[in-house]
Amino acid sequence: MAMQYSVAVRNARLDAVETTIGTAPTLEIRTGLPPADCAAADAGTVLCTMTLPSDWMAAASGGSKSMSGTWQDGSADASGRAAHFRIKAGSTCHVQGIVSEAWVASKAYVANDHVTNDGGKLYRCTTGGTSASSGGPTGTGSSITDGTVTWQYLEPATQMSIQNIVVNAGQQVTVTAFTLTAGNA
């Protein structure tokens, strides 16, 4: 059996993330798949960089911790498809993960795009195409058909969502959701 932690311990561990990283870290949204871990060199093109608010996360509650304040870049640095993020203190990466958007009907998706649907579940596009006119991916399969797109279920909740994963240089980019969740309940 895996170790289990009380909600109080999980909350303390989550609050330690913000304490360790410090106030006003930077968030980079990048193209491509994330590096193997936070210690690995940056990968992909930086689409936007934003300085997060000094109190960038709400206090942990119920084993999760959500973004606080507005996370926004008024003018994206480059154009491309957002795929991963890195949160840094100085040049040190402390948190990285997948960037997604809410599923959109009748939209063209390409391999490695990520969407949320079906109650917040995270899906990766494995075969590009155009999504259906309604519905979107559901369930937990590895080959979910949606119009001409094929999706793979990844996990029960998204890591970070933005308004649109297709970013154009100069556009405003806003993070719409970011939550850290501690497991081992």
C-alpha cells in the first residue's frame, strides 16, 4: 500500500511549493513537449513570459492549491502552439507541466495539442484533424474519436489552461486555470 497523508499534511506540502519558489516568479509558456524534468534544459520556443503576482497561489485547501490574482502577458513574444509551461525563480525551473485549452467544436487540432473536456479531464491529440460539432472527447481511453481527431486520455484534471493554445505574437495571453493537487490521500 502507498503511503497516505492527511489533508493537513497535503496542504502543508502544497503551501511549501509557493514558499520555496518565492514571490513574483516568472511563468514561461512554450511550444513542444516539456523536458524530462525541471532540471533539464528549456525546450521549445518561448511564446510568452509573465511575472506572476507576489502572492501567486491561494492557500492550500482540501489537498489542492489554485492560482491567485491575474496571470497575464499583454503581448506574446512569438507565435506558435502552446504546449507546456515552466515556473521559475530566476533561471531555476521549479514547476513544469502541460498547457491546455477547453475543447472547442469544429476546430482544427494537431498532434500533441491538449484540451480539457468531460468534467475537466485532460486529453492529448494523437491524430490531428477537425473536432466534432458537439461533444468532444470523453472517458479514459487511449484512442478516443472526436470528428476526425483522435485523443488520448491523460489524467483526471488539467494542469494549466489558457484561452487558446494557438498564440500569435503580440496578442494578450491569459491563464484561465492552474491548480496543484497533492496525491496520496
